[in-house]
Amino acid sequence: MNTPVIRRCPICRKPRVEEHTPFCSTRCRDRDLLRWLDDGYALPISPTEPDPED
């Protein structure tokens, strides 16, 4: 008995809607965009070369 997996919105955890995948609504989609634009999210970076001043 395989139960269907319910995918959830990463913002509010409600079941997501196909129209707004991976979110449940325009509101959550816009909130996520604002987090990216306001530096609410950050990608970790590691230096590829040592700084010559060190």
C-alpha cells in the first residue's frame, strides 16, 4: 500500500498547488522571491585561491 506523497510548500508547509509549484500560492511564491532579493538567503562560498595578502 503506497500512500501518495504530499509535497508541501517550503514557506508555510501547506500542500502545494501545481500552478505555483513548489509553492502553495502566489503569496508564498512572492515571499520566497523577496527573501532572495533582500538577502534573506545566502549561498555558502569557499575561496578557490588563497588571498595573496595572507
